[in-house]
Amino acid sequence: PPSSACTNCGTERAVVYCTAHGARLCLECDGAVHGVNQVTSLHPRAPICDACGVAHAAIRCQMAGNRSALCGACADRLAAPDGAPIVEEYTGCPSPAEMLRILSVEAPSSQEDFDAWLAEKLPEIMQEVQVPQHLILCLVNLQISLLLFCCN
């Protein structure tokens, strides 16, 4: 399979890197592999580098007008700006903000702006982006949280 393909299924584009498995995974396989039990759900994962499509992203920055997640090697090679935000690994179900970053959806950075923006945009995002079945529960929980946020 091409280097950007999921190492598990070999057909879908990899978007997540699992450090414990040393594997590039599509969202569907990420859920299948890491939703099996409590131990695998604790594996640290992060978005894959947008430049090489192989390694764990280390920073987020603007490159050629696009928001990118880059591994350390690509950040050095492409002369990424100093002080770029670090990509945080996650375990279990990704946070709403991290899930949107993985799906390459640009969202406001402040929490208050993000919450209001997401309350308005989530139905549209769910229609535009094909969300794997295992992440539907995460999104339903997110919608419930947003309803509570909007009612307060």
C-alpha cells in the first residue's frame, strides 16, 4: 500500500499514528483497534504528519497558506516557524477539537468561540465529513454537551 494508506486495512487514508503499535491508521481502523479493550484504548495516538504522511505530527503551523500538522523531521526540513503549537497525543475517544483537527476542519482556537462555533456547525460537519461508525457515539455525546452549553 502507498505510504499514506492505513497500515491495518491498506485501503483508506491514514490520519492517526499509534505510537504503541507503530502504525498509521484510518479513523475506522483506529476505532476497531483501540476500541477493543481498556488497555488498547490507552495507547497514545496523534494526527499523522501532513507533509510526509508517515510519522506522528509534532507541531501545528501555517505552511504555504495551509494549516498543517508536521512531524519533527518535516518541520526542520520545511523550516516551520519557531514557537508553533505542539500536537498533543490523545487516548480513548479524541476530544471534539482534536477530532476536528484530525478531519482537517478548521475551528476557532478559544474555547468560548469554539463551543459557539461547534454548536452552529456540527450538523453541517457531520453531513460533509464521512464519520466512521465508532465515532458517532463521541459526536452524540458532543451534541448533548453542546445542548447543555447552549441552555445555560
